[in-house]
Amino acid sequence: MLRSLALAGVCVMLAGFALSSPMPPLSLSARLAAPGGTSPMVPSARIDALLARLPHRQGQVPGDGGVALHWLAFDPGDYRLHYRYLGQGERFPEFSMQASAPAAGAAPPAPRGTVILLHGWMMDGGSLLPWALQLAQGGYRTIALDLRNHGRSGQAPSGYGTREGQDVAAALRALDARGEISGPVHLLGVSYGAATAIFAARELGPRLRSVVAMESFDNAGQAIRAMVPHMLSRPPERLGDYLALPLARWQYGGSGLDQAIAAADRRLGLDLDRVDVGQALAQVPACVLLLHGRDDAHIPVAQGRALAAAAPRARYLELAGEDHLTLPLRLDRLSGVVEDWFARAGNDGGPCPLPAAPASGWTHRADAAALTPERRRGAPAPARPPPGGRQGLGGGRPGS
């Protein structure tokens, strides 16, 4: 049993816009235009050490316009995965994870389908390793992509899901030609990767069976306007923050944030206020499950509710007690939900199934028809009694 990967949860699955440190003044437009590398909180050496002991395949395929995209694949098998969510640590949510290679000589079973995994901003495909192994253990071939400007993929203008969605469609075609795609195709994306999954689903049309989108934004410009004040409201963590944070708050208060977004628009050749994920979602023929933590302050829950209201066939789960950092870590609550969705969702134009209840905690389940005008504007969801559900996997201890 491998015990070398016990990781602080935020270190590998910090999703979307949760930047690793406060933005220094005058650099926000650059930070919005490109991630500038992988977050230093990602323990790449530990991830690589585990990958060296697990059977997998990796390579590169061309995305839209020829940008090189790195991919990492696992076949179905018993990886003896033991995952345990440990709750809030000293600074961040934490989990432990153990895994090992399937028994030697055992032929992998035929995949139930293929799941393409799409990570958040400043992350890479390896950051979704817990989900990749969980779903591979559940019988799926999993393929984690490094999005453009991330990980080992090439550089190209960011699209806040629009251009990346075209990349995913191109990568899937290339992987299919190589024999890497088997059975129905599903997408699982987190935050920036969730928006990418929705745009990709529109591109792929009937080729895609279903989507799970965790904590996606509805509109890129609105998401930035919510995220930046939240990040700058945090208390100082380092000595330099005592100077940098007040300067950044002054720089990006009032019209300063709008000016930074406009500068990013010019860098990208893209109007971030017109990156409309809800409009794309309404055009997706596949069944889409939207997941959002009710306590999310990076991408407020109002954006998740707006997405659900935009697409009559989408299903929506809102989890009380979860935020932008904790939600993707809750394999104990959500792995059964995700696997059940992939097993039952169809793309035949009929009604999408109701999602299974998470393992524990209060949850609001809805589709667009259940969202009143007040709910569409982001009013709190009514309290519901705790549902029953599946139990997650345990094991391990917190890591550093």
C-alpha cells in the first residue's frame, strides 16, 4: 500500500479562482489573462512519485489551433484507494489518500465509459488524481487533461472556458483516433474546468453522454468581480501582506477592478463580461449535473443558481456547509452521486434523472423548474432535512 501521498486538500484541488496569494498591485490584469504557472501549493513531486508507482499512460494531443495538450490516463482497476476527508486544517481543508497498483497480471476490465477530467485555474490534471482513481476504481477509463496555459500543456490565449472547450473537443477527437476513448464519454470539471466542461459539451453535442460541473461560474466578468474582493478581504498571512493588501484594496476598489478586467480583455481579445456559461449550458443536449457549495465565497452560490435557471434540463445540487475549497475534496459525499449520475444520465433528449443524495449533510436539490424568480436572483435555499446516502472511503492521516 502506498502511503506517500497524504496531502493537504487545497494543495491539489484548489479550484478555479482561489489564488494562492494576494495579488500585488498593478498585476491583476496579467493574473486574469494567464495563470503564470502552477500554484506553488501543489506538491508536484509527491504526485509524480505516486504516478511512478501506478500504471498509467500519458502524452500530448493537439487542441484547437494546434496548442499541445498533455493528458494522463488510468484504466479501470482495483487501485485499493483509501480516501478520507479530514476537515479544516490549520490553514486549509485536508484529506489523506492511499493507493496502490492493481494486482500484477490482472487484465483491466472493459471500461464502462470514459471520463475526461478538467481542473481549475492554476492547477493541472494531476491535481484531480483522487477523482481519477476513484472513477477508475468504479470501472471507468479516466483521462485528465492539462488545460492550455497549465501544467505540461502549451501556451495560448485563455478563453475562460470558451477556447478551452474547443480544446477539449479537439483533444477528444485525437484521443479517440488513438484508441484511448472507450464507451460513453462523460466530463467532470471543477470551477474553471467546470465552465470549460459546459462549453465543451456544447461543442461535442450528441458525442457526449453527461457532464458533472462543480462550482462553475455563470459569467466570467461577474465571477471576477466577486472573487477579487473576497480574496483581498482575507487577513494578512505574511509580513509583506500588511503593505500589499491595503495597496491592492486601494488599487482595485471603485473603478480599478473594472479597469483591470478591461485590460485583461485587451490582452485576451475577449470580452469577459460576455463569457456566458448559462447561455452555453442551455444549448447542451447532454444531461448536466451542477454542484455548488452554499458557503462558496469565491464563486458565490447565486452563480450556481443562475446556471440552473438557465437550462431547463440541468439538475442542481447545492450542498450546505461546503465552499469553493471543500466541495471538490468531498469524495466521501459526492463519489456516489457522480458515479450514479454517469450510470443513469442519457443524451437522448428525454428528462434527465434526479441526482442521488450525497452521503451526509443538508442538501438542496432542484432543476430549473424548481427555481422561483427569487431563487434565480440568489435568495437562500430553504432548509431541508439531512438526506441519507452512500458512505465515502476512509484511511490515512493528514499530511503536510
